[in-house]
Amino acid sequence: MKTKDDVWPKEVVDSFSNFYMQLDSHPIREEENGDEALVIYHARARKEWHDRLANKEGMNLAIINEDLLTNIQLKLVTKRAADTAKKVSSLI
């Protein structure tokens, strides 16, 4: 059972709140595979946050790693294009 001493510090709560606001309003959502890229990014960021927490390290989730997010999206677009090309070539 949690006690009042188990409450997360305000900085952590603010970081998570800002993280979700950043994801929800990120311009990549308007691009091809943008929402899927954000879901994958979310999973990776969450895992990294927990890994760092286990090592007693901090991390501000609200700072979006744009390079990582762009890379995730590029991989999704590339995979979809390859899958489409494979389907088309099987029809020929």
C-alpha cells in the first residue's frame, strides 16, 4: 500500500506531463507514420527512463530526442516502401 511519502517529486510529475503534451502536439503526427513513430519513441523513452531510474540517474522525458524520433520514422517509411515494392513485384 502506498503512503503519502511514496508520491513522486513535482519535477518528475511535471516531466511526465510535459512529455505527453510534447508527444500529443508534435508536428510529426501530421506526417506519414508519425503516430506510429511516436508510439515507438514513447516505448523507448519509457524504457530508458526506467533503466536510468534503476541506476539512480535522472532523465527529463520532456526533452524530445528529435534525431531518434526522425530515425524511427525513417525506418518505418523505408520498411513500408520495401513491403509495398515486394508486394508489387510479386504481382508481376
